[in-house]
Amino acid sequence: MNVKIRLNGDFESSEVIELYRANNWSAADKPEQLLAALHHSHNVVIARVTGRLVGLANAISDGHLVVYYPHMLVHPDYQGSGIGRKLMAELQTVYRHFHMQMLTADEQAVEFYKATGFELAGQTRPMWIYGGDEH
């Protein structure tokens, strides 16, 4: 499989919404806000296979010390094929030297993120006010 990874590559609104819907992410129900959020992210990395958008991850950051990775998703048809690792590796080309890199992982994704270098955050606990219902 020939996967093309692009930092800040172009994407169409419809293909982003399709990717989010395929993963049952509620952000797809707010397309204007989702697209604005992605366009205003510090960086977005995309994955394509034969031109099809199959993965996306974004980063929000102060640009110096802290980066947060709010979204990383791979189309269900391509999960387990290494695309997620490639997305994270591309983000690491930008942020590996930052003082703090953070994300919130669903339970089933914890081992994946550990394998990419993340660890549980000591005694901290994620907290949120969340408008979705998929977690």
C-alpha cells in the first residue's frame, strides 16, 4: 500500500467530513466548526492512499513549549496498517523537542500511543466539558 503523508496538505471539506463520519466522531455533525478548527490548527497532517483521504491528525500549540494533539483518526478500512504511526511520526518531526506533548486517548488507543512514545501522565486526570457522546 502506497501511503502518502503530507504535513499541511490540502484537503476537501467533503472528504474530511466523510472520514470523521466513518469513525463515528461527533465533530462531523458540526462541519463548519470542524473545518475552521482544522484550518486554524498549528499543523495538520494527512494520509492518502491512491488519492483518498484515509487519515488525519492535528496539533494545537503555543509554538514553543506545549503541543496538544486533539484529533488523530484513520479510516476504519485502513486501521492497523501503520497509518496512525506515520501520522504521529510526521507530527514528531515538528514537535519532538517540545517540553510537553499532550493528548487524550480513548482506552482502546492507550497501547498505540504508548508504542509511539507517550506515557500515562503521572497522577493527572483528563477533564473536559464535552459536546459529543461517542466517548
